[in-house]
Amino acid sequence: MLGKRFKTWRRTRRRNRALILASAKEPPRPADVMAAARRFPEAPRILILKLDYIGDLVLALPPIAELRRTWPQASITLLCGPWNVGLANAAKLFDRIVPYAFFPEDPSQVWDGHAFNYESFAAVDLGGPFDLALDLRYYGETRPLLAMVDAQFRVGYAAPKLTVPLDIELPTAETFSKKAAPHEPLHDQVRMTLLVAAALSVFGPPRSSPLRHAVDEVAPDHGAVPPRSILIAPGAGNSAKMWPIENFAALCGKLATTSDCDFVLIGHSRDTDSINVLTAALPPGRARVLVAGPLEELPSLLSRAALCIGNDSAPTHMSAQLGVPTICIFGGTNDFRIWQPVGPKVRLVRTPIGCSPCYLHRREDCPIGLKCLASITAGEVAEVALDMLAAGRS
């Protein structure tokens, strides 16, 4: 008897897994979700999965309300248990509510997840496609359903053996080793708030950076940055993050002949030799040099540039936050998905390489001569720069 039940369970699981794979209308995963998210619509189509019980939905309503406040024109569909439809309607947060009994209505009944029939979910008319699908359940039983949803981006807590990866995945407390120190539990509403906040941080509309205060309150000599200037920052605190200075010089030469912009060269006092190389590569009168000025004046200087070009360093992060068109030449020392500059007008130039991230701190420690950076040509960066300058004029 037991052997027969096991065989039935195994066949059901295999069938369900195959159905998930066949039903997932999955576009190619973008290598850079942050970059793809900059094209997120102002009035997105959002699907929220909240398939558990009455109290669970009650706790989810405040985090969901934050989604509605952020995107008042969004079309928000809720997928919930049939027993929660009336309550969901009363909340006035949803444009469409789709009932679906994933769990039994009676919470005291045992739910056999292995025998769940995914074919019934595949037949549900969700009204997609969606720009964003979020599963707000903390535990992973419902997470495989995201693979069957026609959505550009998927968000949820980590769950084992997902057939389609999540675009934003927050770890659960159970992810940590049992041998580690015990963790204080987070309230379920706080957990959902964190998940929604993560989604809004990536896909929500740009927010003004606190660095704007430095732009407004600190007034350096603005004549140092002429209008329509290209600001070049060749330095970085870590030499393994620095694009070769000869490449920067070649870039300056190309841009000087293909654009009418002036150039502002900035850096720390340790970057003086590099800046001298760039000055020599530019026509007389086209470059201004600013070395080791007060740090609090840097946001105001950056804000006047038509374009900022630099390594993975403070100036590129600042200019990106300020909304200045920014090109970041990103090496392989760190994971670009974690450390790239964040802003509405950022372009990342990088070479994918198998040894990244290597976390090296010195150029001389790389056994392959920083191939991740050396292989990026001045022509590649110049093409991106001219494209961004043209977009800024339109």
C-alpha cells in the first residue's frame, strides 16, 4: 500500500514539475535587473499572490497599500483564496480579484502539497501579462506558481528548487545555519513590508537623493564646471577597479574630436599623475583640472556636468544618484549586481569574465593583467558617451 502511494506521489510530482516548466512564459533573464528596471512603466500591471488565510490577508493590506500609493495608476490584480474576496473588495486596493483555492478553506485541514494539482492553476485566467508579480507568502509552498505567471519580473522570498529564478529574492530566517546564533523573529507584516520595499527600491520611480542638499547648500566656484562639460574621474580607492589610464587618454582624444564639450578632470591628490596624462591627451584650453577639493563640494560640481565618466568609485555613485548621465566602467573585482551605481541615467560598461568577482585590491595581484578592464576599449566607451550626450540634447 505504501509503495503504491509513493509511486502515485512521485508521478504527481513529476507531472507538476513538467507542467511548471511547460507553462512558464519566461522571457530571457536580464543579466542586470537594475538596468532593466529603469524602463519600468509608470502605470504597471501588478499581480499579487496572497493565497493563505484571512489573518494573512489582513496583515498584507498595509504593505499592499504602499504599492498603491507609489503607483496610483497601476492595475493591481490580487490572487487570493475565495474566502477572502469580500474582504479584499472592501479594502479598495485592487482593480481585479481572482479567487483560487490553493490551500483548503479550513486551516485545520492538512494540506498535501505534493499532490497539489498544478493543472488547475494553469487554467486560471489571471488577465496577464504583468510587469511585476509578487508572492507575499513568507513560506515557499506558493512560490512555484510564479513560474507559471506571465510576468516580466518576479519577486518573493527564497524557496528551494524553483524552476524559474526570482528577480528579487529575499532570504528567509530559515536560510541561516542552525548553528548560528538565534535570530529574533520578524513580525509577518514587517516581513511583507520589507519585500514590498525591496520591489519599490528597484522598480519604483526615482526619488531625490539627499545629496541634493549638498548641491543646493554648498556653492563652490561653478565656473570650474562649464555648461555642457564631460567630467572624467580616472581614480578609485582600489587600483584593481581602475580602467587603464592609457584607455582613459584614448577616450578623451576620441571625445575631443567628436564632441564640442569641454572636459573637467577630477581626482584625489594621488591621481595627479593620471590627470596629467589626460590633460596631455586633450587639446589646449579644453580641460580644467580639479584635484582634492572639499568632498562636500563634489555633488554640486557633478550636478553641472553633461556627462560623468569614471570607474566604480565615489564620483560615479554620486553623479548617478543626482540624475546626471553617468558611465561607470566596471571591473571584475566586485559583483556588479550588488555594487553598480544607482540612478535613472546610468550606463554600465563591463566585460563578463569567469573569475569575477575576485575581490582583489591591487592591480598587481591580478594574474591576467586585469583583463576585465583592459579589454574594454576607448571606442566602446566613446560610443556610449556620444549616445548619452545626444540623448541629453533631445
